[in-house]
Amino acid sequence: DFDSKKKRKVAEIYQALNSDPIDVAALRRMAISEGGLLTDEIRCKVWPKLLSVNTDDLPPPPGKELREDNKDYQQVLLDVRRSLRRFPPGMPDDQREGLQEELIDIILHILKRNPQLHYYQGYHDIVVTFLLVVGDRLATALVEKLSTHHLRDFMDPTMDNTKHILNYLMPIIDQVNPEVHDFMQSAEVGTIFALSWLITWFGHVLSDFRHVVRLYDFFLACHPLMPIYFAAVIVLYREQEVLDCECDMASVHHLLSQIPQDLPYETLISRAGDLFVQFPPSELAREAAQQQAERTAASTFKDFELASVQQRPDTVLRQRFRERLQGEERTKSILTKPRTNRFVKLAVMGLTVALGAAALAVVKSALEWAPKFELQIFP
């Protein structure tokens, strides 16, 4: 029964919020598992915990001087004015215009406080999502933390590190479906079709706000590279469409850049988590490496996690994965080999896909999992 499951999950979320100390590992589990965090009221309470933001110390309202002599103001203004479709349909013009002014101020405030960050087109798509869910002051604090961690590579002076993250896409696809990978390679389509997905956390390309915030629940609870795993599962889900397409760059790019709006989001979220467990970034880095590892947010994420003294989401995923495979000693031994061939891994993929959303569902105490050891597994 949907209502009873929802009530039970809400109760578990508030139990985690009210525990002393707050059970962040449980909150991550709730954000990852089916349905995510359910309501914006809950997101207002949980998102700050996932990002280690102190809600008692929020930035003050911006002053008028924020827009004076700001090198980014004109570009931000243009992008925000073009963002009409990111606001709920039917919203009164004066309310929307007020939110757009707040959106401009949030972006300029973060850029002024963090001169090492560079604005990029698409950044406003992420900021507006936070603004609509949690309001301007909390959104400012959350997006600032996000910008200096998960999004940092997108805010470099060049796109080198963004390209590096995109370079993980094809190795993930290759591990699961070599036929699709080879077809895309033959078509020379590249990965640019997924750029707007990645740098806006899909906010720019999905029309239903419910789906956007559900993905934000998932991404906030996970490793910074999880959006590229989610991009890979979208391509893999469309396997037949891809293979039926003309094998040329223009045709395949056109197909993939038109993202379907009726995706089975919960299934894809579950599969993205499964793929992250089976093919962690450390295993794919050899193929994806284009930049020095220490320059990417993915490689410094463990510093953020250690500083915030929280359970790592990849540990949540790995532990649940191991629990489900305890009775499968042979499969387990295969998974621990340093490098297995793709066909063995495809067989394992069949097992984990069968597990579905359950593969993300359960988490135990962080103390039982030796998190310091787990932190060494991932880059």
C-alpha cells in the first residue's frame, strides 16, 4: 500500500533527523531509495544535512552593491531571463519575476564569495531548483557548498575537467553493453550530447519538476560522479533505439540529445547505483583519465566527506550490494578479482539488475562498516 509505505518512510526520516547525533547514513539511504525524500518540506530539512550546511548560520540578504561592477552580471541576467520554463506553469508574473531577481542575487553572491569559481551557462538551472525547494537564503548556503564540491569541476576557467568527467560515460557503457559502445564509437557521436545533462544535473532537460528534485535527492546523497552513471543508464535503457539509428554522428547525436520525459526513474536510479558499485570510478579511471586526478572534485570528495564526518554514499551502496551477494560465494569471488572480462561482468550485471531497487535499500551503522578502509577504495 503506497500510503502506508510513504507514512513509514516519513517516520523513518524524522527519526533519523531527531536522533542524536543526526543519523546522516539513514538520511542518505532515504534519499537514494525508492521515492527519495518525498516532499519539499522534508528536503528543506534533509538537504542541509546531506551537505553539512549549518542552517543556523545562513548568509545575510544581499545588498544592492552586489550587482555593481560585477563581471558576470550581464550573462547571469540573460540566462535567468531565459529561464521561464523552469518555473511552475501558471505562476503569477510578479511572483516569478521576484524569484528571478532572487536567483540572480544567489548566483552573484556565491561567485563574489568564491572568486576561484567561474560561472557557466546552465549553473542557473541548478540554482533555481534549490531556490524553488528551500527558498533564497538556504539555497544560497546549499549551492555554495555544492559549488565548491560536487560542481567544482564545472566551474573551472576551462572545460578540461568537465570533459574529463564526460570521459567516464563510454567506459561505463562499454562495461555493460559493448555492442552499444562500439556502435556509438563507429558513429563518432562523442559525449557532448550529455553535457547539458551533466552540468545541470538534468534540470535543464527534464520538464517535470518532480523528476528533477527526485534526481537531486539521489545525487546529493552520492558521489559527485553519480550523474554520469545516470547518464549512462539512460543511454543503455535506450539500447534498441540507438542500435536502430543510422550509424552516423548527426543521427545518433540527434536521438540521444532528445531525452525522453517518461523514463522509469526509479529503475534507472537503482541501476545507476548498481553500476557504481560494480564499476567504481577507480576501476574506470585508467580509460577515462585525461587530467591529473587530484584536480577533480571526484578525487577530493573524500576530503569533504571526512571533514563532514558522514557515512559515504558509495559505502552505503557497496555494503548493500555485498549483503545481497553473501550467499553467492562464486559471484563474490569474481567481483573481487582486480580485472575481469566484460562477459563475466555482464553476467553479474544480470544479477544486480534483478535485485532492482532493493540493491539501494538497506544501510547499517557506519561503525560496523570500517569506513576508513572503505574510503581507500574510491578515488
